[in-house]
Amino acid sequence: MIVANATGCSSIYGASARLRLIRLLKVAVGLHGLLHYLKIMLNMGMECFSAVNTIRLRILKRMEEIKADVSSELADLFTIFAEKFL
């Protein structure tokens, strides 16, 4: 789980609260401010995705490195994981 905050304040918004925040921002700062906020959220989401994907690739690489040293059952699970991952 990643807890991230791109608003610069100390609040962490849930799914429905985020939609309410967007409505409030549209009223408070207009469409330009809303688009800027959404751009920040999109960038933050892509950075989180990239970080998680990097970790998953490291795990996959490590699994391939140790596959010869584990039991055949575990090696089979590594193979299934790799197939589903890619």
C-alpha cells in the first residue's frame, strides 16, 4: 500500500473525499487550477506505478537468480508468477 499526498497539506483523501475535493477546487480556483491539480495527481500516480513496477521487476530478477537453488515446487511457482507478471 502506498500512502501519498500531492496537495502539500497534511490531509490524506479517500476516494469519495477526493471527488469532493475536486468539486471544491473547481469552485475555488477555477478550471485552470483544477487542471493543474489533476496533472499533479496524474504525475504522482505514474510515479507510484513506476516505483511499484521497479520493485516487482527486482523481485522477478531475484526469483530467476535463485530458481536453481530452490525446490522444484517453488521453482514452478516462480515460473507461474513470471508468466502472469509479464
